[in-house]
Amino acid sequence: MDELSLQKVPYFFIIDFLAENIEIYKENEIEKSGLLIDFQEFSTSKNQQALNKEVAWKSYPETLERFKSGFDKVQKNIRLGNSYLVNYTRKTRIETNLTLEEIFYHSQAKYKVFYKDFFVFFSPETFVKIIDGKIFTYPMKGTIDASLENAAEILKNDKKEKAEHYTVVDLLRNDLSMVANEVKVDQFQHIDFIKTQQKDLFAMSSEISGNIKPEFEGKIGSLMKKLLPAGSILGAPKPKTLEIILDAEGYDRGYYTGVCGWFDGKNLDSCVMIRFIEKENNTLYFKSGGGITHMSKLEDEYQEMKNKIYVPIH
């Protein structure tokens, strides 16, 4: 990645959660690869016909008891002081009459990728952007059902959601400081509206920026190595929290919560691979979760995990 970015060669990359699998595609290799990409600044998707069928969508979340066993492990570690924010995720079997490719074409999101009948995601979350030597990140933490009265205000002022958001902003500010100077929070607790077929949601994000340190200029690979895994889908402190996640979740996240991005030869746009559907032995699984702090309530976290099992087709 460093070699290509130093040579200013445009490419697309995909990195899984544990940064064990990294795929790189130069612009002329993307079409052959079977990847379909639709980012804000870059798209390989062709015009697709209108969706002429009623969407069938059913999810089969695990029981509260099953969810609780990992949740309790997380809470125990938080009480012991091993972590103060853990992003706990689950995989849920789903059934739909949509193909992964149809989900890619007809869902609406900032970032969408369809990967060879293996997975599709429709992510609202930017990881990092690099624009003219400046680096930006937009951690997203905290969601709420938008149909509730005063939902945006409730989300902004909820003690638990606020604590989670402060923690992740602090973590990302700290992470960015490893690769950039003059790091600052430009926008705090911005509320985004996300429309979905199941329900509408509000999500809370912030903007943090800095000037890339000279030793990282043009080195996208070195930069990613420093910053991954993404703080918003891991927690803090990072090394110990990763251990807790691997123990509590008991399944392989794979590419879910990894990152992918497009480098155009000068600037970078990348996203966190969330809102993620994966095909495993002809069965579809939706991977979702949320941040756990010492204030988290079991039933609320279980509900949040289920709230995120949606497809933004409307």
C-alpha cells in the first residue's frame, strides 16, 4: 500500500477486522475482481433497474440468555478495570428474497461494497479521510429509534450514550495523534438521520482532524497499520479490549468491522465495514452490535443489536 500510494497510483483496499487479510486492487483490476463499489467520490456500479418486488425480510436474533453470556463477560472485565468501552457484536441469521447484489444496488448509504457473492455492506461510517495532507475521522457512537418523541435530544443527553461517545472521541483523538499533529475536535455530537425499511434511526457522530506527520506523508499502508483496528468498533484501551472481544463474542468477525478505502492518487476516503451481511454455506448472517460501558443495561444493548438489523431500501 505504501509503495502504490508513494507512487500516487490509485487503488482500492479491503482490510479485515484483525488486519490479517489485506486485498489491494488497482483501478483496472476492480472490474475483473467481481467487486462492486459505491462510495461518495468513487463508484463502479452500473445503472440497475428498479426493484420490482415487495421486499421480504426476516431476522432470527439469538435469545436474550445467549446474548447475556457474552455481555456478562464484557461487564465483568469493565468492573475489573480491564476496559471502559467494549464494542460487543453478534451474528444473526436472516432470510430475504433479495440477493446480495440487489441489496448493494438498492440500499442507500454513504459507502456500499458487494464482494463476489460473499458479503455486502451499506455503511454510514467514515473511518478516515485524507484531503490535501490533512486527516479527518468521524467516529459514530450512539443510535436511537427516530420515531420516539424528541429522539435526537434524548440521544444527545442520554448519560450512557454520551459517555460512550466521549470515550470513543477521546480514543480516536488519541489514535490520530500517532499519525498527525495539531489534532482537534472540529464538530462534536452531530446527529445523522438514517432511513431504513424497518425503522428510521438517528446516529451520533463527531469530526476530528489533524495534519499528517511528515513520516506518514504518502504512506497509506503505514498509516492504516497504526490506526487499526478502528477504535469505534473495538473500544478502549485497545489491546486488552481486543482480548475481551475475542473471548466474549465467540465467533469470527472476518471482514465485518474491518475497513476499506479508495485512494485516488492523492486523497483517501475510507469507511468502517458495518451494517454487514455475509453468506456462509448459503445462509445469510447479519452482523451487528454496540458499545458496552459500565452503565449499559442488558435489555437496551440487546435491543440496539436488533435495531441495527435492517436494510436501507425504501
